[in-house]
Amino acid sequence: LAKTTQPISMDSYEGQEVNITCSHNNIATNDYITWYQQFPSQGPRFIIQGYKTKVTNEVASLFIPADRKSSTLSLPRVSLSDTAVYYCLVARYSGAGSYQLTFGKGTKLSVIP
Amino acid sequence: EAQVTQNPRYLITVTGKKLTVTCSQNMNHEYMSWYRQDPGLGLRQIYYSMNVEVTDKGDVPEGYKVSRKEKRNFPLILESPSPNQTSLYFCASSLGPSISGANVLTFGAGSRLTVL
């Protein structure tokens, strides 16, 4: 079973870049890494996924070092609306067409005016 | 609109009274799964299904059952609910079958269950 560790909380001022790191020391060769955002009273929402190196979309960037034992979600110039809980997810193929999805416990990001 | 629909959104019940939380998706996704969310514990997977008639246990399956008779529906069944099953439950689906598709999940809005 994949294991993930994230900081419980982070604070940031508006306009700053925020980096949230997830540790997944026992990641396997074919595991994928994904990040989700969750606002209160809503289900999590997909942000970005990657396998290695760097991935960027219109919302965020994801950095994965060569050993893949961690990943960093980068949010450029955060605003108050980015206040949310952020989860990393490791997806592992468990054979016979099945996948195990293991979420971290989430990082609560608070953006301060 | 592409979505995952859960019902009921809120439910208060008593110990031992069987209940079912329904989940339906309109995206023709192959992969569906259930999670519970508890303070300090994050999201934990209960059961998942790669396709019709194919289900498997997640991290916390005890006390729950599921079925996948149709591709769009994946109900969660609590045969004899207990207070420790009081939680916020989420259903999710994804395209599958490749791993890069399986982990891009669309979540429902959640079902808050209280067992007295």
C-alpha cells in the first residue's frame, strides 16, 4: 500500500507562490501522482497529475524529482480563493485491472490578505 | 452536465437500521469508488470497482458492502450501521482503465451520515 505524508497546514499571503510537498517514500515504478483541491462542503476537485519531472497547467505546476519519493505542488500568486485543503494521491496498479488510490491526509492552506 | 450524483446528502439514522447511499455518474466512466472523510484522517477508500460486476476492497471496507450491476451506478450499503460509521462519504468516478486515467477522479458532493 502506498503511503503519503503532507504538512497539516500552511499559511501564505496573497500574491505569494505556495509550494506544498508530499512525501511518498515507498512509491513504486508505475505509480502516478495526483493533486486535488477541496473547499468546505464540496467534494475534492482534480488539479494536476504527473509521473516524473515537471508538469504545468493553467492552475498549478507539479515538480517530481528523479527518485520520485516526493512531489511538490506549486501554486503561483495565490489569492484568497485558493484557501482550501490540498490532497496528494498516489495511484498504484494492483493487478488484474485494479488500482489502489491512496490519499494523503491533506494540507490546509490559509491565504491571508 | 458531467457529474457524480449522491443521495441522500444528509441522513440521520439509528444503530442497526440498514441504509443505502446511491451514487450515479453520467460520464460513462469505468472506475468508481467510495471514500469516507473524517477529521484528521483525510480521505480513506472504502471500496472500488473497475467495471460492472468487478469490485474490490479499499483501505477501510469493514461494515460496508457495494455492488456494480450497471456501469453508471455504484451504491454503498451499510447493513447494520454503527456510530463509528458516522462520517462524510464521497463517491467518485474516473475514466480508467489506464492508471493515468484511473486517478483523475470526479467526486460527488458528499453524503453526511450520522448514526445514533
